[in-house]
Amino acid sequence: MLALLLYEAMFLNVLVPIHTRGAITLDGKSVRSCCAAHESQKSSQRTPTQKDRENCAICNFAARLSTPPVICWTPPKLGLVQLLPFPPPVVATSTTPHLPYLSRGPPAMV
């Protein structure tokens, strides 16, 4: 994990800011060759064109690395899931009589 963090830090903070835009393009055409150090740096055929700068592979790769993940905050679609039948009515029955007075009073004849 530490190696990945170091790689991303070096790539995004060192390589991306100092690279020559258009040196490596997405179509695979490279402006520089392996012997670029031996050739003259001021050669007009080795400078990247505007199309090469627009198709820079390092810029496109860095742009895809540094984008944050997309979070979808939209709520799910609401709707009717299921119709449930009405439950049958429940009748409560009790066998004990409920007297209309408190039982703490004086004894009475029932």
C-alpha cells in the first residue's frame, strides 16, 4: 500500500508537471526516440504539434487517475410494492365480569 502511495505521489507531483505535452500520444506515435539525446534538440520535426498536445497520453492518464468516484445521491423511485388484505376483525371475549365500582369499598351483596 505504501508503494502505491509513493508511486502516485511521484507520478502526480513530479512527472506530470515536468513532462513535455505531446511527447507520447494516445495513438502510439512518439515524438522522441531513444536516441533523442544524440540528435539536436532544436529540430523542428521533433517538436509536438497542437494535435499531439491534445492527445497527450500522460495528461489523459493523470486526468483519469485523479478524478474522484461519483456518488449518486438520488433517492430510489418510490411506488406501490404490494397490496395486503385487511386482517379479520378480532373480538375480545372475557369471562370475568367487570363491575362498575372499585372493589375497595365496603362489602356489598351481589
